[in-house]
Amino acid sequence: MSKEKQCRCPWLDTTKADYVAYHDEEWGVPVYDDDKLFEYLTLESAQAGLSWYTILKRRDGYRQAFANFDVNAVALFCEQDVEQLVLNPAIIRHRGKIEAAINNAKQFIKIQNEFGSFSDYMWGFVNHKTIVNQWHSLADYPATSKASDAWSKDLKKRGFKFVGSTICYAHMQACGMVNDHSVDCYRRAQIMAKFQQV
């Protein structure tokens, strides 16, 4: 069956090839690599109040602006870096979100030092196992969950910024802490089979 004929999640705009590629190749695939998790968290935080596609189109710009999401490098960004980033048209030029990314890098490293990896800390909020949901229509999708509420609360307590429960849930969806592909989406079963989600 060709990719064009396959059924996909109801939220996806299939007229956008780059959006389809993100859905087919990344969204909902479990991620355990701290570098990738820092990238996802930074991008999700930048999304606050915007559509995910707005951020996705600027992903390469963010990679260039934020040292390819090297958390140790970003943690060392100074006020001069912030001033340059505010003028960078390749990213969302929101001072609060830019400063949050730098702040979050510092807190991210603290968690790595405490838990051995950010991944181990993060996955603990779902007991280190993907939650597999059964959504049929767009109306079924929640904006938050008990797990995202708890994780958001803990991140805020640790000093993270732009990590409300909605942002945390979007991150959980993206990095596979929850499998939120709709029941009839072809990727749901593929991910479940590959990662032995039952």
C-alpha cells in the first residue's frame, strides 16, 4: 500500500509533505536519547500559543540558532546571545521563550546529574512504559493527562519555564511516552509492534 493511500491521524494536514514526513517517521516513536529529548522539549516550549507546524517549519533554524541542541552549549548562552537570537528570523523571536530555552538547558543538566539521564527521569512519569491510547476521532484527543499534569508540576518545581501541562503532553506524544496515533492510523500498529507495546 502506498503512503498516499494509508490512513493517518485525523489531526494531520496531509497536504503538507514535511508534516506528513514528521508524522510518519517521528511522531510517537519512543525516544530515549537526551540530545533528541532536549531538542523536542525546546521546540515544544517554543510552540506555546502557536501551531506545531509553525515550529516544525523553523526546526532547522532552531538547530542552527541553538548549537544543534547541544544542551551544554545552550546552557552557556549569555545575554549577548539572547540579543542576537531575538533578531533571528529563522526562529520565533520571543524573548521569554528564548530565555526559557537557555534556562531549561541548565535545569536539564541538573536532572542529568541527579538521575543519570533526562530520559530516565522523564520516562519515570509513565513507569518507563508507553501508554497506548485508543483515539478514534479528533474530538477524542485530550490536551493534558494526569501524567502530564504531574510532570509539568515537577518540571516547574525544578525551575523549568514554558512547561505547562499542555506542552508536556505534546512532548509526551512526540517522543512516544504515549502512543496517540488514532486506532485506524497505520503507524499505531507499526510502533506497537516494533516497541512491543501491549
